Amino acid sequence: MGLRPIFSSLMRNGAGALLVAIQIALTLAIVVNAVFVTKQRVSHIGRPSGLDDQNQFALPVTGFEKDFDFFAMIRADMAMLRQMPGIVDAAPINQIPLSGGGSSTQFYSLPDKKGEKSPVAYYGTDEHAVKTLGVKLDDGKNFTATDVDYRPKDAQGFPGTAVVTRVFAEALFPKEKDNLVGKTFYDDQSKPVVIAGIMEQMHGAWVGWDKVDRVMLTPVVGPGPGIRYLVRTEPGKLDAMMAAVEVALRKRDPNRVVGKLRSVQNFKQSSYASDSLMAVTLAVVTGLVLTFSALGIFGLATFNVNTRTRQIGTRRAVGARKRDIVSYFMAENWMVTTLGVVVGCGLALAGGYWLSNQFGLPRLDLYFLVGGVAGLWVLGQLAAWQPALRAAKVSPAMATRSV
Amino acid sequence: MLSMKNVSKVFRTDLIETHALRDFSLEVKAGEFLAVTGPSGSGKTTFLNIAGLLEPYETGSYKLDDVEVTDLSDDARSHLRNQKIGFIFQSFNLMPDLNVYDNVDVPLRYRRMKFAERDKRIINALEIVGLGARMKHHPAQLSGGQQQRVAIARAIAGDPKLVLADEPTGNLDSLMARQVLDLLERINEMGTTIIMVTHDPELARRAHRNVQVVDGQISDFKPYESHAPTAGLTPVPHDRVSTPAGA
Amino acid sequence: MFAYYLRLSLQSFRRNPGLTALMVMAIALGISVCMVTLTSYRAAARIPLPHKIEMLFAPNVDSWDPANPYDQDKATNAPDLQTYRDARGLYASTIPDRKLIMFKAGGVLSGGMNMAPEYVSARMTTGDFFPMFETPFLYGNAWDAKADAGPEPVVVLSKETNQKAFGGANSVGKTLLWHDREFRVVGVLDHWEPAPKFYDVSNGSFDDPEQIYVPVTWGQIMELGSDGNTNCWKTEDIKSYQDFMNSECIWFESWVELRSPAKVSAYRKFLDDYVIDQKSKGRFPRPLNNHLYNIEGWMQRNQVVGTDNKAMLIMAFAFLAVCLVNTVGLLLAKFLNAAPIAGVRRALGASRRDIFWQHLTESGVIAVAGGIAGGLLGVAGVWALRAWYGRFVQDLERSLPTDYGTFAIAVGISLAAGIIAGLYPAWRIGRAAPASYLKVQ
């Protein structure tokens, strides 16, 4: 069909076509990278935390008078909470998972800091933690009430037994994945801790940490005067129980500070807020950019047709059929789109490379590039379809009309 | 007023060279009313464009009001055009979104005149063409004849020395055409040189002098008699119906 | 002439409202996205106390593990906090005009007029904190060096805490109980919410400021742990608070005020001398790696403007570029369509430059309209984001403020962009010879 004359005519009236090509190139570069990063973030946010995080809330409590009996407070509060209808279980705990605040340390598979090593986030709590957190123990068992060390003073070192996540245990004992229960690991003072149970999955404090799934539950509570309570409710009862618990705790003992109640879901959303914001912004930008490109192509194609009615009429008058006109304009559009897509590929790759270097975002997956190219090509042709059809309707009589 | 000597204009495309004007020479005195006739494609429009400083030319010289135009910059030509020339087009070429007042205003704006001066000239020009009452109207609300009269007002508002008219009555019926011609004559009597391009022999007869352009050159053939300017109305062989504003 | 061009622009818009609206909207969308990302970027990038930028410094010394750098991502960074011993050691220097050491603690405050006992956050620091960071006082003033040395049981309250404890009255001289100990109020701050919270970025750039301020030595007397970051690298037998104070755990932050370049150099030398001296005592196993950061450098070191902020800003401007290309195309189409009219104007005496300026003005008007619309859209966007995320993120008033500065910047960018976008189309339309448009229409 002679692409060369189309090409040379485009060259002569280049500005509009060039603009559309630039727009397509930029669109491809932006959309490919934006969709990629968005998907990354969405998967990141969507990871299962291992907790029943839709039905949990937490609050800090502090005693303050001299001679305040910290442990008596905990015992009394826990007894009351655990028999409130609507509450599945409750546990005292030093920090709240997914909240961004927590403690971590390093353990070794052998004494004297030898062997494999791994950092871990730890939670000092009692034997009710497993049920309160809602984590699944898929090997071994929980520690018992007698294991729990109610420490009156800030002593160093961990109790000799712990419940840990599988990922953490495997990091310390990579060759013994079927035999983790009962294994012993050591702190930097060579003090031993035996693995009592393995949690399938649990997230710790910092969602942005690549080792967030390395968690240890350790049976120690104290020394006060402050602690946090984690409470798990029956499904659907979260708001009601939060209100009820606040009232009940204040009423039971007004001589201590009951701090702000906050749901674990709230903590989680706060921790993921910047990822969420990034995903939303990119999704909005992607949608808008695609819309603009479609409109831009449509607009240029329409403009093209309107300014060349005499030319179209002449072509028809010398024998072109309607579909020849359509294919002429679609071919013209195809050239512009192809140019834009080719340049856009380069830009997308360059952009992805630069983003991953500068900002530590992961390297662009080429799947997305291929998808983007195909998608934009289709979009480009679709947008030019209606104007091409309109061109075909131009009457051959336009050739002779002078005005 | 206008003096062209050996002007030639060539249109070039990839394949063809067209000589629109070749060795074109013409003298027009100040105050003349000249009709330029000729078959289509003869170059009359090209001549008018060059005379109006709208197009450059290849060789030759053109003096407008004793100013040699050949080497002037675009800015200088625009300035000269603005000061000395008024245009009247076959299809009126009024600005559709401006009203009558604003349409006449356009060339005065490019002269950077102050409001008071512009206002005076616009009102005066509209009075002369008989459309003083229609200042707020838009071209769409006027008849063809009225639109052309607005265009004439626009052409004379700046007191140009030369008015170029390109088939000024081409789109009008004979009644309106006569009115327009009357106006042109009146303007000419006030001292403005008028060059009118037309293919209508009736129209050409009302000018003082005719020249014919054939194949890009002035032809010697002068089929019509010319009339010398006289004071008062120029006698014409047909009835004149003078109508007030509005038709 | 400018007024004339404005009038012509408005008439041109009226003739083609759909196309005009499309162009304004294209620019508005691009500008609004830029505005939202710019708002959060500027909030994070704001340099507090800019007039003191060459006076206030945070020293960092590298007392960390010889086997691993403190910052795995940037090995040249030294720890941002100091051990108790090093904080005291740096504080001992007489070179600075002012100096402070501090950490964040917490405890139950009680004893006010109407106040139920409440757990409050406390900044344990020295008296110079207040003049150094220019905190505004509502009543009273900071404590002096004598109070630091004592230490005297004095406390400075935030405005909000004073409101809760004493109903907002002048409480200077009154007492409160903190950790069951009596403290005397010597000053009440006026509303003070530095954003970003530059002096404690390691805990949170947009966290709330503390509720009370207490002389730092009380931390040692009352054996208070840090509610902020504590980091230890060394295996140490820590059985008591004293052991903790002597350990290699870092939990203190230091700042100094140095009012001349000579003092800055002298202090740098002091840092080197101090570390070398400590090395001779068996500490500081890593190579010499001291830093002295001014506020701007400190915020960069702590990446207050995060990578997400920067990446989003880049995306936003790339999007704006697409919007602009779109606008150029639309302007080109619109102007070329109106070329015959421009041709008539040329015939009537307009020069190329007149036509150019006329159309550039039109682009400018569209650009300003798009900028204002985009700015308003951006403000609405920021408001919407605050409303959405404010349900679980606490500090959004500071990290996503209603920023009129950004609004002005947005309109400015839009005007510049619109004029640039209009340059080519305006030039193009002036370029064609007027004759070509007059006969064949």
C-alpha cells in the first residue's frame, strides 16, 4: 500500500504527529514503571501477617504510685478481660506487632557467637500470647504458664524457652528444617534458648524490614511500671469491645493510667501508609496518562481528517474505496504510534534503570514492558479508528469544491 | 503613488515552476481609481498581493508612495501596510466573534493608537459607510452588503493612501454591488487611490482607468474607455438608486 | 496591546469552550498531581531555623562494632546517637557557645489541678536546648546551668500539658509529680510543633513534640530508660543501670552551637582528639569517622526526605510533561484552525510579532487558568488524602500541610509551562504568509 508516501507526507506536516509520538513515548515510560511499582507495593501491603489483625486492639497501662503492685495489676486485669464475653483472649506484651515500635536482637546457632546468626524481633509476653495473636503453631507447642518469668527488675537475658517463626528457625538451622523443635540457639552471652514451638508465620514491628517475619515470643513479663495489653475479640465485635474494655479497666482500678486504645488494623494501616499513598498516586497518574494519550491521538487524528478533506476527496475521486481511505489513516497512525512506542521502550527501560539505581526500587520486570507496548499499540489504533471511519465518509465531491 | 518596474514572481513546487508575474510594470498616480481585469489565472491576484505587501517577489522594484519596498523587513512591511494600505476582500473577511465596532478597530490597534483617537476614527468611518447605528451588531446579523460596508469602513478607518479591493462585489447581488461601488467612488473623491481587481466589465467601466493582466503581464489591449475624474457624481449610463443605511 | 490580546483570548475561548476546557483541564490535572507530591516533599524538605544553619551542629562519633558499620546501606555514616559516656565527654568541651545532650523518656505525670494522672513523653535535656532551638515561651523561661548542675527538680511544660494540668494559667512556681517525684514548673512553652522534628529524626520526623522537659541528670538519678532508640552492638554484662550508663549502647543525642568558623574547626579538632584519647583507653575500635552535621546535612543523613517522596515527585513531573505535550498539540490544532483569521489581521497591518504575542497571551491565559484550577484541585487532593489517611496516621497536619507556598509555586510552574507550550504554536501561526489564507479559505 505504499508506506513511503504516507511517511513523506507525515514528514512535511510533522509537528502534530511528532507531538503524538512524544506523548506515546512518555506515556509508555510512565505507565510501565508506574504499574510495576504499584504492583510491588500492593503485594507488599497484602502480605499475610500471621495474626488475626482484623480483630485485635492494644493499649498501654502504667502504674504510678509508690509501691504499686505491677504484677497484681496484670493478674487482675487479665482475669477480668479473659472472661468478658466477646473477647477471645488477652495477653500482656512489651510491644505491638506491625506498630513500627519494637525490640530486636541477634541470636546464634552455636555458643560464643559461632555458627549461623540471625536478628529477630522479640515479644515478651505470657502463655496466652499465641491464642491472642492468632498465630498458627505448626510444630511443637506453646510455652506453659510456669515457663513465664514475671521479672521484678530489669534483668538481662532471655528465658530458656521460646516460640519462634519458622523463617527465623530455618535461618539458624538451614540443614535441619524438619527437626527444628527442641533445637537450642544462643544469645551473644552464650545463654541458651530452646525452641518449644514453631509459628508458621508472624510479622514483627517493622513492615519495611526485609526480615519482618523473624519473630520470637519469649515468656517474660515485667518489670513495669508500664506494659501493653493485646486483646483479641470475636469477629465483628472489635468496636464494641474496645469501648467496653476501656470502661471496665478504668472502673476496676482508677489509680493507674489507662492509655489510648488502638486497633492493630489501625497500626497496620499506619505502617503501610506511605506504600499505600505511593500505590494510589501511581494508579491515579497511570489512569490519567492513558486517558490523555487516547484523547490526544483521537484529537490529532480528527484534526488530520478535518484539514485534509480536499485531499481525501481527491483520492476518492481518482478511485480509492472507502476502506482504502481507512487503511491510509490507520497506517499513518500506526507509523506515529510505532515511533512513539520504540522511543518509549527506550525511555521506559532507562527510567526503570534510573529509578532502581537512585531509589532502590526493584529492577523493572520486562513482562510489564511487553504488556505496555502491546497495550499502547492497541490503544493507539483504537483511538484513531473513529476518525479514520469519518475520513472514509468524506464525499469525493470535496475534490472540486474550492472553499 | 504606486510604481512597479519589471517585477516577477515565481511559485515553485517540487516539480513545477509557475511564473505568476513576469516583467510586470505599472504606474499608478495618486488619486486614481484603477480597475485591473483579466482572465482567471492571469496573475491579477498575485499582483494585488504584491501591491499590498503581502507577498515578496523575485526580481524588480516596487515603490509605494516613494518608498522602495524590495528590501524591507517583515516588521517594516507590516508597518507600511498598516499606515498606507486598506484592504477589501471578496469574502469580506470580517472577524466573526467581534462586533462591527471591534472589527473596524482591528487595524487601528496595530497602529498603537490611543482609545480616543481610535473611537473617533471608527465612528467617522462607520458614518461614511452608513452603518453608524449598527456598531454593536455581529457580522452574522448583517446582510452581505452591510458586511462589505463594514469591511470598507475597516479599510478606511486608518486614512490609508491606497485601497486595494479584490473582487469587492463578487459575493453581492447587483443592488448591493452598486452601493459598494458608490462608496468606493466617494472614497476616491476624498483623495484615496483605489486599485480594484475584478472580472466584471460593468464594474471596470466605473473606474477611471483599466489595465488588463494576461499571463502575468500588462496587456496593451484596452477595451474600455476611461473616464477622467470630475467633481461631483460620475455619470453612469444606468439608474442609480440611492438608499439609506440598511438594505 | 496586552489588554487587547487578553480580550481577544477571552473571545477565542467563548467561541470554542469545549476545546478550551480540555486544555485547561489537561494542565490542571498535571499541576494538581505535582502539587500534592510537592506538598509532601516540601514539608519533609523544610529546613527549620534557616538563620541558624551555620550555627547549630550535631556531632557523630563512630564508637560502633569493628566488624560491621552502623549503617549497612552507607558505611561512611557514624551512629546518630552516642553512649552516655561519650555524650558526657562531648558535653565537657568548652568550645561551643551553647551545647546540649538529651534523650527521650516517659512517665506518669500527676498532681495538676484538674488532671487525671497521665503517661507523658519527656525530653531529658540541658537548659541550652531552649535558646538553641529558639522555643517560644508563654510563661517563665528555661532553667539555667546551675539547675543543670544540681540538678534542681525543675520542669518546663508544653502549652498543651499546661492546659491540661493548670487550665492554661501561669503555672510558674507550681509543682507537679513525675515518676512520683516533685518537680517545680519554671517555664511554659507557647505552641511549638517543629515540622520536621529535626532534632529527633531518628525517632520520627513528624512525631509530636514532647509534653514536658526535664534536666537530663534526673534521668540518671531516676534510672530512666530511653523511650526513643537504643542500640547496642557489644556483648556486655549489663545488670544495673550503672552498667547501662557505662556500656557501649547508644541512646543520647548531642547538639552544639558554634558561632564562628574558627569555633567550628576547633570543635572538629576536639572531636578527633576526644576519639583518639578514647582509643588509647581501648574503646572506639573502628577507624576515625567523626561527622559534624548542620541542620540540613543532618536531615539528609537521616533521609527525612525519603526515596518515596523523591520518586513520587519525579513521576508527578513526568506526568506534567505528558499533559504539556498534550496541550501543545491542542494549541497547535486550535491556532492552525484559526490561521485564516490571523491572516486577515496580518493583511490589516499586524506584524508577525503581533500575531505571536497575541497567541502567546492566549496560551498564557489558559496556562494560568489551568494552574489555578490545578492548584485548587491539588489543595482538595491534599485535604482528601489527609481525611483518608488521617484515620490511622497521626501527624498529617505536619507532613501534608495546606501549603500556600506550594500553591503559588504550582501556578508559577503552570504559567511557565503554558508559555513554553505555546511558543511553538504561536510561532507557527505567525510564520505563514498572510496571502495564503486570504483567497483560499
